[in-house]
Amino acid sequence: MSQAQVDATTLFCRLLDLAKPEINGQALREGRDKVAATHLLRERVLVLGKSLDWVTCPECGIETARVVREKSPDEIILHCPECIDVVAPRHLRETYKVALQKFIPSLLNGLELSANGMKQIEPDLIWRLGTTEKQRGKAVTWYFARILHRPEVASRLRDQIAAEKTAQSCVILTSSEVPLPAGSALTEFDVRPLFTVGRVGQSKFEFFPDRQSAPGPQIRSEAVPGTTLRYVRGKAAAYIDGTEYPLEPRQQSILITLIDDLDHELDKDALKTACGSQAQRFSPSKEFERNPVVYKAFIRYLRDDERYALIIPDDDRDWLH
């Protein structure tokens, strides 16, 4: 892949991550992103937006000039209070925007998904793209979200994932940079920035096969975990006072079930069903016999209610309530 393609995909993600994914023609065609922008225009992933009637005068760079008329297909006449009549390139009044209605189908094409399985969760912000199953029994549900660095967007997507019960088998594609901000609701999920897994194209986002298997859990390498459940889902591990405790699959399932429950507490039968146990005498404490420190640190049995409750560490109260 050429450097122009790399730069174009990076620029495209920057535009997607704006509250309003739009840019004016001067910044697009005359700034440092000129080559990348040319590639995006060639791929037709940007479309013309509303033309501006007032622009900054290119002669003095100070006054606001009014667009008077078109001089030619490539030039316009401006009236500036300081410079009077000014001839300027036409792109000075143009705006360009990402055509989301075209881009989402290109993601579907890249993942070989049907539009019938796509669902828009939040208008122009969050989409469930669909589910793939490259290996039997290993289904993956794909989501895409813009401006995922915003807490409210991350929380909305997490709620949707919990509602659809895809927490253990989902991949989140995003235009945002990672790691996501500390305390994000999606810290322990598999989040992949688009500019690291493929390149933008006219009708298909081309994913790199060798990068599709990357696990990508949101682990901030610069942080030293204290006592936390943030890595239960993505890394199958819990941390207690900075020490990592790997989790067995059923231990992981029990903790994830309690994490995802709105009240963070369930009875024994609900936990048994959730973690797929066939034992006649199922007991969460017995499931943690080889990991008693983790059980003691994160799970409490409420005898009066006959329920198991999650003990939320102080470090996790910003994303677990």
C-alpha cells in the first residue's frame, strides 16, 4: 500500500471523528493533506457539501469576502472590503463531507456482510454491521462507531452490546484513535482503528487479512493495573494489587455475567445458565477453587437474598456502577 493510501485513510478517519464530518475546500486542497485529499476525491468517498457564500479573502487573509459570481469552471469573483474585487479558485467556497450512507456499505462489502443484517444503533454514530463466522462455532459480531472517545458514545455502544449479549464475541471498528481515554466504558473490549486494519476505497473498505486476527483489547500499556476487572473480557485476567491472575473460561464467564448485569448480582441458577455449566451441584465458589483469591476479591454471597454480588473495586467505579 502506498504512502498516499495510508495518509488518505488516516485523513478520512480524522474527518469521520469530527462532530460534523466536513471540511472546506481550501483546507482540503491547499493544506498539508493535499495529496491524501486528492486520493479521497479520486476514490469518491467524499462528496460536495453546501457551497459557501462568504469566505476569507485569499489576498489579505483577514477580511470576509462575499462570493459575487463564477468567472469560469475553476474560478470565482469575490468582493472584499479591503481588496475590492478578487479572483479566487473555485474550491475556496466548496465544502466536502463524508457520505456515511456510502461508507457504511463499503465496510459491509469489506467484511462480506449483507446490508440486511446491518442496524443503525445511533443515527450517524453507531452501527451493528453484522455477524461473520469464518470458523465454525466462532462467530464475530462487528460494530462501527465514530467519535468513540466521547464517554456518552462509548457507553451507548456498551449498553447495546450488553443487550445483544455479544460481549464475548464482538469486534468494534472505529475512526477514533486508541487506546481510548482512561475510564472509557469500552476499555476492555476489542477495539480496532480503521487506519490500522485496512484502507478506504470507492466501494469497498479493503481489510488486511493479516491484521484481522489481532486481538486488540484496550489495554493502556503505560498504566500499571491495581485491583481491577477491566481486563476480564479482553485478556481473561483479573488484577489484585498489581498482580495478574489468569482466569479459566468458566471463571471468566461468571465474572463477565456479573459485570454485564445491571445490578451486578444474580442467583445461582442464572449464573449456571450464563456460564454453560452442566454440573448437578453448581457452585460459583467451587468454580474458583483454583483461584480463591479472585473469588474473595470480587464476589460476595448474599445469604439473605441467595444471590451472588460483584464486589466493585474503587478503580472500576468510573465504568461499573
